[in-house]
Amino acid sequence: MSQETGGRPATPKTCVIAVGNQKGGVGKTTTTVHIAAALGEMGRKVLVIDLDMNQGATRHLGIPSESFLGAYEVLTGEEQPEDVIVTEEDDGVDLPKGVHLVAARRNLEKVDKALLSINKFVISQDVLLKPLQSLEGKYDYIFLDTAPNATTPTIAAYKAAKYFILAAMPDPFAVAGLNDALTDIQGAQQNGNPGLRVLGVVLSGIDGRRTRLANTLIQYVEKQFATSDGKSAKFENTISRSTVIPEAQKDGKTIFQTAPNHKLADQYRALAREIEARLGRGLPQVLPAAEPTSRQADEGLAEEAVANG
Ligand SMILES: Nc1ncnc2c1ncn2[C@@H]1O[C@H](COP(=O)(O)OP(=O)(O)O)[C@@H](O)[C@H]1O
Ligand SMILES: [Mg+2]
């Protein structure tokens, strides 16, 4: 029997991973949908929940704007997640293999007001807990694609996720966005989600002939985002810069659909394998952060490792 911890089973089968950085245009959405597609190709069942009112993941996965109910309805409790999940069986959609989506619409910006009027006792930060609980066991991975600003859906993602992937591209503001995200991760750890762990930092848009900006970012992340066992939280597999990404994005597809043999598709495959390896080995804490609060979380990781093979 799994013990309950704040609405989350201590040993979940479904791995809930938020992807973030408090800055826009640094590769959060691209990272989310491509890791999802890579894991889907490996036979995993993956759900992406788009929590950004700018609908990056929804568009990238080719879903026409405003065509499906989604995150707003789930967060306000108007709909059960299972009733709004977009799958390959829906008309006119072409999702990557193994990937489902809870779409975002513009109405996400009004979710705060809606929550207040529905029930003043609903804690808006916790609105993802119940929906995720109802999906427990139905997916191997649920990815939460977040907005760059601390909107309610994004804060709810920090509160509900078990793991956090930080995304960054060589951008003058990306580092500040990483640090802000780390501060919010600590905030979530200290306020209701003590088990939240940084899974790692994904760096994309890294040129073959590295620019100074790229080198600075790599060095900074290697130094600042160290784990308590002295290793870097940066994933070894980085993603190169290539026009295949914006081209695929324009078509509402991942490169697993438009260019499966491209070097970048292989980089995402390697990254997906690295992610599974990290999940399997148990995660040391990324510094600086709160001490692990219970052995339960670590035991959970070990069991998850067995479940994930
Ligand atoms: N590896 C890459 N090579 C080239 N362009 C990329 C790469 N990864 C992301 N991009 C581009 O960078 C821009 C921002 O990416 P996006 O994932 O939308 O960021 P965010 O979700 O953080 O706002 C997009 O136009 C995307 O196409
Ligand atoms: Mg985005």
C-alpha cells in the first residue's frame, strides 16, 4: 500500500515532471514536447499538460488554437482530465507516437478569477493535485509545460510535480530565469512539496562552434547547479542549434515526425535515455536546497527505479 503524502502517493507509477525557467524563449516548450516524443518512441505512455496561456506546447503539437477544452477546465474542476485529453484518435490531429495532450487556451489567464468565484476555499496553488491523482498509473510520464511568469497554473505545477527539469538556451537572461526557477523550487519544497527534486538542466541551441554566450551558460550551469554528491545537474546530452526545430514548430510537429533521422532527434533520444537513467539511480539534491525531509521519498525513488526497469 502506498502511503499518501499531501495527496500524492509516496510511490507513484506516474512520473510527474515540470519543465521550467522564469524566462520566455529559452526552450521550455521545445524541450518538453521533444523529450515527450522521444519517450513515446521508446514505448512510454506520455501526457503533456500545457499550462501556458500562450499555448506553446498546444501549437507545437499541431492542435488548432481554441479547438479543445483543456487545462483551464481541468484546473477549475469543470472537466475531468480524461474527458479533455487529446489523443491520436481525435479528428485532424497528428500527435507524436505515444504522446497525449491536455491543451491550453487563452482562458488560462482567467483561471484565478474563476477559482475564486467557484469556491473561495479552493487553494489555487493546489489545483493540479486532484487532476494528477486521477491520472495516476495511466501514464508513465506527465510533463507540465509552464509559463515564464509565476501564474497560478505554473505555481500549481511547482506544487504538484515530483521532478523539475530546468531548460535554458544561450540567452543573456536565461541564467537569471534559471536562478528564479530554483528559488521557486525551494519555495515549493518549503511549502507543501518537500519531495520536489531537480532532475537536471537541459541546454539547447548550443552551436557546434560554441559561442561565448553558450560557453558562459555551460560553465555557469556546471558550476552553480551541482548536486550534493558533487556532480553537475546539467544533462550530459545537450541539444544543438538547428533550423529543423523552428521549421517543425511552424508545421505543428516535432522533429520525430518531420526529421526522425536528423542529428537532433538522436540528441533528444539520448537525452530521454539519460533522463530515465537519472530517475533510476535515485537523485542527490541539487544545491542550494532544503534537506531531504524523509527517507520515504528516497525509498520511493528506489521503487520507481525498479518499476521503470
Ligand atoms: N535546438 C534549437 N535550435 C534552434 N532553435 C530552437 C532550438 N530549441 C528551441 N528553438 C527555438 O527557440 C524559440 C523558443 O523556444 P521555446 O521552446 O518556445 O521556448 P519557451 O517555451 O521557453 O518560451 C522557438 O522559436 C524555438 O523554435
Ligand atoms: Mg513555452
